[in-house]
Amino acid sequence: MKFIDLFAGIGGFRFGMESAGHECVAFCEIDKFARASYKAIHNTEGEIELHDITQVTDDEIRAIGHVDAICGGFPCQAFSIAGHRRGFEDTRGTLFFEIARFAAILKPKYLFLENVKGLLNHDRGNTFEVILSALDELGYDVEWQVLNSKDFGVPQNRERVFIIGHFRGQRGRKVFPIGGKDEKSSAERLGINILGNTKNPNGTAQGTRDIVHDPEGIVGTLTASDYKEPKQVAIPNEIKKYGVLQPNFNQSGVVYETDGISPTIRTMQSGGLEPKIRVREATKQGYAEASVGDSVNLSHPNSKTRRGRVGEGIANTLVTGDSQGVVTPNFRIRKLTPRECWRLQGFPDWAFDKAQEVNSNSQLYKQAGNSVTVNVIKEIARYL
């Protein structure tokens, strides 16, 4: 099956689609650094290369010829007139309109799209209703599902909505619902993941850049701005600059004060009880505990959303400007490397090595955060 790769980034969609036997014939990406990585990784010889999608003419789209699928993780801009329910007309001025424009001209059998989970309830659901209306007007029946990367073999807590459009009259088999291979085991790992704030012991910092992750667990959602403050993982031994304190294993149940991570640390010597960290809740809930191996959010320790606790063995969603952390027996912290971030999105090391030859670490962090998770795309692509 032939497909085009819109908002291509570093080729997460392409990796997943090609692994299922599909062929890319054209790609479009406005960012020159992402394009450099894309072309270093993928064999694009003979393919149509497009840059700014808003500058691509209708004639250039027609010149692509027959394709079976359009793929794209489109940026979710605000739909200023969402709710007027004018379908295709309501999407003008947004980048979703560009996908709709390609679909209107090429009429592929499938549309395969990705976006943040919040798209479903943006503007009280009006935005998504406008998107569905536009696709219906173009002749597409639509199905969708929210999937989490942690359920597909990568240690990252990343929820995204995936949308499949079936061109009416050529409809193939239904794709959703699907489940990840690791869904049961990841659910069993969920727990309280509260540690504190490495930069502000009072917990008043904004964002999630100060949380620390378990090196053997999962991390939070990767985002494009992780290059500013890469996510953190814990490694053995003590680092004074983070204000952390190695627990004393000689006395069971002793509570210790720390300088900058959390108000107290409680240790248990025996009986199978692991050292725990206790953080005072911002509400009247008292204290919450995190055990060794839990991944936590230090900036918003009380949050139950993507910025808060996830579970042992799982990273939180990599997000812009956030750092995350993990609890380990000795509580030393280090930043995630760009290579690790690419691995968290399902890219093989050889692909990272090629991208590293043409881009700086800051760009590599951005590109990982902006990408889709290859493993999820690969699983969905098997049904197309």
C-alpha cells in the first residue's frame, strides 16, 4: 500500500508503516532540522519532498498521483470557529485543513491521523465534532481510539488519540479497538508515584521538569522542549547539588529530613519493606508515599493527570520543558540522554546514530518529543 507522510518529523509514522509492508511515496516536513534527520535515516531517493504544507499547491498535490493512505500527526491549533458545524469550511485556517485538502484531491482509501488526547474534549468537544463533520463531508467514515505507548513495548506513559478514516465505498475492515501486548502488565505496575521537587522543596514550581524517573521503569511523555531540561533518571550514589539524602538502612522506620526533594524519607530495614519517600500533599490529604522504583513528578507531586504519578516501571509522557524522576535506594539523579528519548519512541539505535550525525543534541531532544511512537503505529498499520 502506498502512503504519503504529512507533518513527517523524523519518520515515526514511516517506520511503523514500512514495518507493516507499506511504501512511502512522498513526505512533507517544514522543519529543516527534522528533515535532515528524516533524510539521513530513510531512503527518500525518487520520492516527492515537500516543505511548508501551507505553500503546497493543489497542482503539486495532484502530481503525487495515486496513494492508498495519508498519514500525519497534525498540530492541534485552536479552532477559533469550532462549533459552527460547517464541516470542511470550519477547518480553514488550521493545519487540519491541509490534511483535508490533500484528502479532497487524492481521495485515498485510508486517513491515518494522530493527535493529543485532549483533542477529544477541546472546546467541550466542538473541535472534534468539526473534524468529524469535515471528514464526513469528504466521504470518510471515522473510527478512533486513545492508546498509550506503555502498552506497546516502550517504557513511556504517552496517551494519544489515533484516528482512522475509511473512504466510503472502499471501506476495509475495522481497525479499533486494539490493545497493546503489555497492557495487562503495565496496568499491574500502576501505583503512587510522588517524590517532590528537585529545584523547589516547597513544591511551588510550575511544569514537570523536576521529576525523577526509575532507570528501569517508564518515563513521562517526551516533548519537543526536553532539550531545555532533559528528563531525569535516578542512578546509585549521592549527589549533593540536588539536595537528596541517602536513606539510613540501619534503623527501621526512621524518618529523615531532606534539602530539596521531599519533606521526609522513611526507611524500612526488613520484612520486605522498601525505602519510601513521603511528600506532604497540597490538600488536606496528608502524606503520600512513593516506593523505590516508582516514577514521579516533582513539580506537581499531587497531580493525578499526566503530570503526576504513573507507576513502577513506566515513564510519564515526555512533555515540553519537563523533567521527571524515579525513586532509587540511593537517590542519585541524572538526565535522560537523547538516545534514550529516541528509544522511548521506539526508534532503533542505528536510526539515532544517523540523525546524530546531522543534528545537535538539542534538536534530537525536540525531534523525539515531537514524534509519534513507532511501536503504536506499527501495530495499527498491520490492520490497514
